[in-house]
Amino acid sequence: MSSEPLAQHALELADRALRVAEADEADVLVHAERSGLARFACSRVHQPTLIADEAVSIRVVRDGRVGTVSTNRTDDDGLREAVRRAEAAAAGAPPDHAFPGLPQPSKPPSVKGFDEETAALAPQDQAEGAWTAIEAAPELGLYGYFTSAVSATAVASTTGIAVSHAATDATVLAIAASERESGYAEATSWRAGELDPAEVAREAVEKARRTRDAEEVEPGTFRAVLEPYAFAELLWYFAATSLGALALLEGRSYFSGRLGEPLFHPSFSLADDGLDPAGFPRPFDFEGVPKQRLALVEEGVARDVVWDRRTGKRGGHDSTGHALPPAAQAAGPLPLNLSVAPGERSVEELAQAVGEGIHVTRLHYLGVVDPREGIITGMTRDGTFRIEDGRVTAPLLNLRFTTSFPALVERLLGLGREVKLTNLSDFYDERMPHAALVPAIATEALTIDGPGSSPGL
């Protein structure tokens, strides 16, 4: 299976819908997917999910009024009905003075991101991936999933845009647990052949075995090592509330009024790179605007945020290729391909830099307390340990934290030399995978509020 027929089919569907529309301006976004997820619990595959779907989003503009409708009825009658509803929505809407008009066509860059082997995976293969993980962890209950998908995105517009792209993705996630221990691991890629479900399961088991008889720790601000799983989660919550142009313009972003200032440690550089084959590359955004590599932080200095055309009109800035689907654009643009430049240290050397502190595997139940100051709360989970004399030692209870992401990164002690692509998708909606490419970090500034539950089920 090659990418061209899938991408072409999506574009043909978008073009069919566009021909039905009668408006001053119109564009169509098509997202097609074929995916499977083999979920397992208590070391049994118990909830296979298969999805085959084509979703069409039609946006029409009449006299400065905008209407958008989505459907997965892709026959001619279904498309005509969707266009009729979009036209009615536009007729009943107030004038949208912030709408910048539809973009003009621009050739998108060529990217990778499609793997024939991954596209060909069948439900049996997904179940076998799950069982491979389960069989590698016979001594503990294993919980998680193996999932893979092939998807295609296309955009067509009355301004002449006609672009399409097919992509693949695969993820394996494992939590090894009993009543008194738990460990976590995952791997994700657009090439399923790069994933080793057995190795992921073994990593989770090894981590779980070290969490027995966990101890408490007093609240305070600690030096800490954050593995990529933990750092990526914190970065995403900060990015979602501070690195988009709408938050910047509305004064909600940590970057508001601070662009051009040195806000972080000089070793910290952050980009959003939709073209990087090490991530999940995409050639264009959901309006057909070409993607690019965008520097957000360079050597600690805040340089930019991500823009779409709507925020660009308001802020006098070109789109950086970060528009969401039309129905979601009220949230503003988001960085979906975050990438942190690595450092020069091993994880062991990061622990040595910490000396005395905490080692965190991953986080959950995160929430943003104060987006303007980048303060995030949550829990550690499935592998939290003391660091004593530069070595990871005794296990700790899961810990509640409320910490400043800017302070965490301003007070870096080091960055790992290896980066890991860390999944940030939950697979509960349309298949649009995103992930962050990050190293482990060592910091002086992780603030712990107190203990939570013990590791385990």
C-alpha cells in the first residue's frame, strides 16, 4: 500500500464537496482514517477497537459571514446536505470581521511520515503486538494498548488550494502493576517496525519492581530528574496555554509582553517542527498553509509563538502553518510538533548533577493553575524515586506537585543527550497523532505539595 492512492482519494472527496458549494469563498477539509487499537488489562486483550471513517468539514463564506459543518456522509446527497447546512449557518451568522479570508495556494514541502508496513497492519497484527508485550511481562499484570493507523488529510478551496497527504502512526503503551508496584513505558513512531512491544513491557516491569515499599517525602522545592515522559507532558500543558498566538494576543500567555527576553536557561532551545521525520511530519496545516520549522525559544530567549491566519490578521503576523480544523479555530493555533534540543549528559549524569532530589518517570492528572505564569499542577506516577548522593535509590509515593514550568526550565542543571518521541495523543477522537521530541532534564525547581497514593493498582 502506497501513500499516493490514499492521499488522492481524500483530495478527490474534498474536490467533490467543493464543487457542490455555491459561495463567495469555500474550503473543504477531509480527514480519512483506518485505525485499530488492541487494549489490554490484567494481561488480556479485552477491548479491540477498529475505525474506518471519512470526515468532511465544509466552510462557506457569504458576505463576510462564515458557516462550518462537518459530516461523514460522503455520498453525493450527504455532501449536498452538508453544504446546505453550512450555507444556512453562514446566512444566520453575524459578520465575522476577524476572518482573514481563505489562503492563496502555496506549494507545501515534501515530507516523510508514511510507512507501507505500518499502513498494512491488520487487526490480527495489532492483537499480536499487544500479546508480544503481554508475554514479555509474565510476572506482573500488564495494562495498556498497541495501536496503529493510516490516515489521509486533504484541503481544497475556491482560491485554488488542492493538497493532500497520507501518514501512518503506531504506539505501544504498557503499565506493569500489582497491588503494591507499578511502572510505565511507551514507544511511538510513524514506522511500526521501530517499536518493540516486548522491550516496552520489560521497561515497565523493571520500573515497577523498583517501586515496592515506597516512602513519603516532605513538601518542598526539590532538585529533580524528569524522564522524557514527564517532561513532555509538562511541556505540552505549557505549550497549549502559552505558545499559541491567541493566548499571546489576549495576554494569557507567559510570553505576553516578554518576546525577545531571556526567560529560560541558555541551554534550552525549543522549536515546533512539522517537517522533522523524527516526529510526526505534516506538510501543511488544516487550511492548507505549508508547515515549517519555527524557533520558539533560542538559547533561553523567547522568540515566537505559533500563528494561524486569523491570529495573524489580528497581530500583523504571517501564518506559521498552525491552523486547527475550522470548527476548532476558536481555540487558536497550537504547536503539535514540539522539539527540544538535547544536551550532553546521560540520565546517570543528570542524577549526579542533582545530587540529592527526586527522579520522576511520568505524570498524570495535570491542570494549569495560572497560564500567565506557567504554573501547572498534577501527580507523579508509576516510578518516583529518591536521588541520593547522585544515584537513584529508594522508591517514593506518588507525589502531588504545583510547579512553575518557566522556573523549572530557567533553573536547568542539564539536558539529556538522547531525545525520545513521546506520544501526546489519547486516540479518543479523529486520528491526528502528535508528539514531542524531548530529552530527560535535570532541574533545581520541582515544587512538591505532598504525598499521594502508593504505587500500584
